[in-house]
Amino acid sequence: MPLFRGGFRLRVRLSAHAEVSRHAMRSLVLIPPSPFVIRHSPFTISPTETLRERHSPFIIHPALNLIGYDSTHHFSNRCMVGYLVTLIISTAIYALFSLGLNLQWGYTGLLNFGHVAFMTVGAYTTVLLSLNGVPLVVATLVGAALAALLGLILGSTTLRLREDYLSIVTIGASEVIRLIALNEEWLTRGSLGVANFPLPLGTLTQPTIGSKIAMIALWTGIFAVSGYHLWKWTRRTDRKVFERFSIGESTPTPIHSEQDRATKPAQASRLLAGLASAALGLFIYGIGISALYDYSYKAGLMLVLVTVLALVYWRLEVSVKSPWGRVLKSIREDEEVARALGKNVFWYKLQSLMLGGAIAGIAGAFYAWNLTFINPDGFIPLITFQAWIIVVLGGAGNNAGTILGAIIYWAYYSATRFLPEFLQTLHSVIPIIPASIDDARLGAFRIMIIGLLLIILMMVRPQGILGKKEELTLGR
């Protein structure tokens, strides 16, 4: 597609599946995005800016043409980095959202089928307050507090009953909240949605070198700490299986040889999982460095979101390993025993429901900032069940497993977008295979595949990838 700008022509080939490329093209020709689907891309610029003011890499200088500068290759790299940054943001949002559900179900045993209600409250509260001049940090905290208040209202009326009543009330409450947002147009603008609200780091269009170095240092620090904990997890061994050194001896003496042989495959699996996680972490780290160096709004949002996700994960790990977390686990296993030991079971359940709701409210704020536009149709019950898939896939009662489940889910969701191209390739080799598939069948096929994968996982490893079988809560 030829574009003319300043006397120089730039040819760009758009792929059918590259949404980022479409937004990039929209920015190049200065066409404002649709008010109904408003998304920021790394290439979006305001209507009052020109490409030259933004120092866009797509303005081809004559000197670069003389040296054989490949503008199409540079454009393709920018598009790919932008797409991967968007994928990282989506994964982190769902990981944060699912951490709240994992606290409620994985650690406390609360059956919550309306988790999206907390996200809805957090998203709408944040954007509406920020539109009225409230600072983003304060608006986000107020949104999390109102989401926790919703948990208090729901829990105070249902937690004294059987757990199935909680599932019925929460799924009903999520639809009530969505319908309120749809019909109360004076507050939420109804089906037209809310747009043009303040965004985190939205005014930071051209950061200085010092700002870029600070952001890259923060990004590096997060991954350095994560890598250290991954290294500790990989080296962990069971002291009951191996005795490294006998008392009074200077050489290691292995004991329990049968258990030794049985544990070796588990240790090998742990090592392979650690290496795979390290490789994935290095890949994401490199993408982040590239995006932060060539700064855009999405890169800034990615940094803020991953920082918040790391802080929430850290505090949750500290909390669930404390006496408070052990009480939650005892309630999940048998609340009558916890009650017999003098614990206020109702109060602990209420705390878990409120805290998980507050985390979902924070995820809702990032969900709105990522889309830059929200309306009630963006908070359907399907989002809750996607979070359930993530928690079950990674392992209930394991925060690291929840993050792993979000990564696997979004990797699958993104990989299957290229299924039509894969079918065309297979058709050229095996003509009996159809060359194309319509969108309706493609969506159904993707759901069928992930359902099949979950069935296989439940048969092979019902506790999830990183879950503990002795703490299995499904099917009780």
C-alpha cells in the first residue's frame, strides 16, 4: 500500500491478522481511531501532532535511502514489538485478576462465579473519578476499596450459608452490576461507554535519557529478583530424601536409595521447568527493554502493570505463608476443624473475599487503561470463567501457578489466531484439509481445543501444573 509523505513513498504490507499494523497505518495517515473501538498502540499519535514532531521512524530521510536503509524491515520490527508488548499487558492483567480469584478459591475454598463484578466496579470507579480530576493513584485505590466493599456486602449475606449459595449470588451480582452500568447512563454513559479519560504516564510522550534509564533499571530489577527466586526454586531439594552429609563424615552419604531413584525424575522436571521459565523470562525482558528504549504509552503501561503485579504477588506470598494464610488453608480443608480451634471462620472468609475483590478492582483499572475505552459489554461473565481456566490450569492454591496459567492461556489464545495461515500451509501439502475456516467456526474450534486440553490436564494432573495433590480442592 503506497503512502506519500514529504515526497517520499513508503510501502507497507499489512497482514490480515496484525491488528497492531492496522493501528500503525491509521497513525501514519492521521485518521483518528473509531470512538467505538479505541485502543492505544505504540504508534498512535494525537490528531494535532505531525509525524515529524513525534520523530516517527517511518519518516524516511534521504540519507537513509542512500545507505540502503530497509524501512519495511524496521517497520515490521516495530509492529512485532508492539504486538508482543500488548500481549504482555493482557497476560499481566489476567494474571493480576486471577490472583484475586486464586486467593478466594485456591486458598479459602470460596466458590466465586462472579469475579468480574469486582473488576467492573474497579474499572468504572477509576475512570469516572479520574475524569473529575482525582489523581490516578487515589482513583485506583478508591476503586479497589469499593470493590472490597462489594465483597463485604456479598459476603455478609451469603458466607454463613453453604458455599453453593455464594456461587449463585456472585454470578447474579456480576450481571446486576453490568446491567446497572448499561442502564444508568447519567453515571456510566450506558452502552456508549467511557473514553478519553486520563491514562498513567499518558503525558510522557518523549522521556529523557535519564527517564529511560530509570525505567529500564526498574524493569531489570523486577526480572533480577524474579530470576533469583526462580534459581532458588530450581535448586530446592527434599531434605527427607537426601542426606547431603552424614554427621561426622566429610563425604556425602545418600540414603533411601529407592526414594532417591523415584525423586530423580521430579528433580529433572523441576530443572527443565526452571530452564524453560528462565528462557521465557529473558525473552520478555528483552522485549521490554526494546519497548522502553523506543518508548510509547503501551511500554509505560507495561512497566507500571508488571511492577504492580510483582508487588501484589510478593504481598500475597508473604500473607499466605503467614499464620493468616494457614488459617485460610485450614478453612478450605475443613472449616469445622478451624471453628473448633477457636477461629472466626466467617471473618476469615470475609477477609479473603474482600481482599480478592480489591485485587480484581485494581486489575479492572489496568483493563480500562489498556483498552482506553470501557462499556458494559466488556465485562461479561466469560471473563470470570477465563480466570477460572487460568487458576485451574496453573494449580489452585499456588500464586506462581496462576501467573503460569495466564501465560499459557494467552500464548494459546494468540497462537491460534494464526490457524487460518496454518490451514493454508497444510492444504498445500494435504489437499483433503480445508484451505480456510470462517470466523464462527474458528472461535468454536479454539474453545473446543482449550476444553480438550483441560480435560486431558484433569485426567493426568488434576491439581494443575504447579498445584499440590494433597491440597486438591476440585471435586470435593
